[in-house]
Amino acid sequence: MFHYVYVLVSESDPGRHYVGSTSDLNARLAAHNAGKVSHTSKCKPWRVETAVAFRCSK
């Protein structure tokens, strides 16, 4: 299992970035683009610019 630290860039305002972490990158991106994350709802859609995966030791 992996955990991700990611950087998103807004497709509607390319100067806007958001940094977050998750264990399910695809689901988290979908939540950002569905407006379910208050910090990113105004500048959607978003795309992953960078993601770093870390193996979980659980």
C-alpha cells in the first residue's frame, strides 16, 4: 500500500496550485474535481502536476 503527496494545478487558473496527501490519489483527484474539497472547489478542474508515492509500513 502507498501513500501519496501530490501537487495539483488548476486547469482554469494555471497559477493556482494545491498540495495534499492521500492513500488513494485517483479518488482524491475526483473529490477535488467534484467540488467536495472546500479549498479547491473554486478553481476546478484540477490535474495532478506531481505525485510522490511512499510505501506504507502497515
